[in-house]
Amino acid sequence: MKRTLVLLPLLLAPPLSPGVSAQTTASHLFLDHEPLVLRLETDLHALTHDRGNQRTAHPGTLQYGNGSDTGSLAVKLRTRGIFRLKTCGFPPIRLDLPSHKVDGTPFAGEDRLKLVTHCQKDHMSEHNLLREYALYRVLNAVTDTSFRVRLAHMTYVDSARHDTIMRYGFLIESDTALAQRIGATPVRANNVYDPVIEPSYMTLVAVFQYLIGNNDWSVWGRHNIAIFQKTEDPKPLLGVPYDFDFSGAVNAPYAIPDERLGLQNVRQRLYRGYCDDPASYAKVFALFNEKKPEIYALYADTVGKLMDRGTVRQTLKYFDEFYETINDPRSAKRSIIESCIGRR
């Protein structure tokens, strides 16, 4: 059954949330894929144990660069997230940047940034982080309407205890920067109904989630989906995905599928997009086929080589299964087209 695009007047041109400033300077932070070198100093013990409902801002110093080409910014740090905040020994972090002082730094044009951190002390957590980082780059290769990311060599310094932790982390483009880049406005309303999202983009997102084996998302629940509205008529709504740690392509040890889905593990794929025209699926499949060499090349470039070779082989084999499905008409019909939500 084809979806009809319906725009709800309530959702048109919503205002930004309090505290979210309009972006005035274009961000260049995510145009380069060379890993940043960052040193973050704060009271780590106080920060990492701040996990309640009334989380506070913690002062910190963010130093960037190498050798003589360095600088520093006074930042505010907050723990963030839901599941990882409860589960991980080292929590995800939000960086609040001093917007009036970032000009002339790598962070010009940014205000708030999500920092994805290692979950536990073991190196497997760092490997999982690199796998998730790669999936953001896969989506970037398929569409510009996606959150850009930047890998970083992170050194965390506990100012109170002088302990040091060195791990990879990565920064995610802010909502305001993405909105400016694609000509859109962030939508803060809750309970956006899936069928009002622009159908062709939503089909692309759902097929991408099927590629990586990710079922941990919901438009209606605003779960791992950010909603934007394009400023040009007809002002469609877009549901941009993020957080891929529960995907089969990452296969994190804590990732367990929702029991309501009837899956044995997160490596099992399940298509969770709404139904669309057969022609729309054909276009999306063609796009993924066109981008396949670029996607696979991401696992062989300088950043891709940071991952374990066995992990790379396993990931590309997992992707091979996806391509076998979309290029076999019977399999594509059974596993995707006839498995869509809303089919009668």
C-alpha cells in the first residue's frame, strides 16, 4: 500500500528549543576525515558518576591539535543518552562550546556536539566504537541528509586524580549544523507519525537500517531519529537516523533485539519501513548498488584500517548478504517489499 504524504500544520516551521541558537557560521569540522587529536580535562569522577535525572554541567578544558599547532577552549560537559548512560562504565558526553570563542578553531560554526565514547575499559568497546563510526560514514556515502562524524584520538585527564585514559571517540554533527547544511529546521515536537515523513527519504532510511541490521529506531517514539523540516516548499519532514550501536553490523555484546520483534539476535535482519511504491524501492536499491564500491572502500581507507581485519571481513560479508537480497527480485520482494509496515 502506497503511503500518502500528509503534512500536519502543527509541525510546520516549529521554533527551536530554548537554548538552541541559530547557526550563523558554516561548520568545517566534518569536511575532513583525518582523526582529530583532543585532550579533555575535567573532574572525570564527578562527570562519569553524574547519571541521575538532574544532571549538571561540569567545567572542563578541551585542548586540540598537536605540537605547536594547538589551542584550548573552556567547555561545559554533560553526560547524555539513555541506555549507554545506564550500561557503560564510561558514559557518552555532550560538549557545550563557547560559541563566541570558536571562530578560528576547528569547532567554528558548532555550538553543542555529541561525543561518542568507549563503553567499557576493554579494547572490544573501542572496536565497537570504530564499527559504529564506519556506519555513519556508510550513510554519508548514500545521502548528504545524514549526520556527519569525525573520529578523534581522545585523551581524558582527571583533573582531581590525575588519571589519564586514552581511547578513540567520535564527534557527531549537531542538529543545528545539519539543519543549516541541508536547508531545514529542527522539529522538536514529539509523536510525529511515520507517514508524514517524506516517503522516498524514509524508504532510503529504512533500507539503510536493513543493510546494517538495525531495529533500534522509531519515528513515532523519536527514538534514534531526529526530525527536520525543509524550508523550501512543500516543506517535507525528514527523519534522520543516528545511534547504530544496536545494529547487527556492530554486534555489541549488550545489544539484544526487542522481544516483540521475534528475532534471535541483532544479526537477524527485519525490514521496518512503511510501504512505498515498487518504483521507489527500485530507485533506492539502485542507489545502494551505485554506492557499493564507495561503501566498501570505506573499510579499506586510512580510517577503515584502524579496524581489525577480521571485523572488516565479517562486516563486508554481512553487507554481501544485503546485496544478494536486494539484487534477487524474489528475495527483495519477500524480505523488504512485502514485509513493509502497512501492507494489506
